[in-house]
Amino acid sequence: MDILLIDDNHDITTMFSKFFKLKGHNISVSNNGQNGLQMMEAAKFDVILLDLAMPDFSGKDIVNYLYDNNKINSHTIVTLTASSISDDDKIELKSKGVHSILRKPIDPDELLDYLERVKS
């Protein structure tokens, strides 16, 4: 699987990057939203793991940009959040084309199993 992980937490991106590589997957990482969006537009990924809460240009900003520019349906986006998220926010994200919303922290094995089910 070709995975793009967009998260401002370097510890999370380092840990997931090492884990997915050990499991035989290709992973690209961005630690800010603007760069992550550029990576999404420059290459095709099987799945994008997107942190919702990032400074400056958040995961929600990325979703809104893709939705507003009719580009969201060409991506499989799985969001990750450590923050509480309202049911209204979940409904809005899904209506804009987000595949799923997962809570952090998440066990890497469980996340990989989930992503493999998403892509099968």
C-alpha cells in the first residue's frame, strides 16, 4: 500500500513510518497541512492518514480545499484525531467525502488491519 501520513506530531509520524515500512508498505510523511496537500496533488496514494488538528493549515482545511475544488473523491482519506469531535463535525466530514474518522491514540496493528480492510 502507498500511504501518505499528514500529522504535525513528529513522534507519531516517525513511529508510524517505521511501522508501515517494516510491514512492507510505502509511506510518505508530511508534518504540516500545506505540504501534505501539495503531496496529495503531486502523487497518487492508496490511503491518506490525515490529522484533523494541526496548526496553520489543519486536516479540516485540507478536506475543505479538496471538496471545494472537486478533488476529494480521488482520495481515500482516513482522519485521525486526539480531540473530541462532535457528531455534527463527523457528519460534515463524511458528507464531504472523508472515508472514516478514527481516534488517537490507535494501536498500529489495528490501524494497519483497518486500512487493509478499507483498500480490499
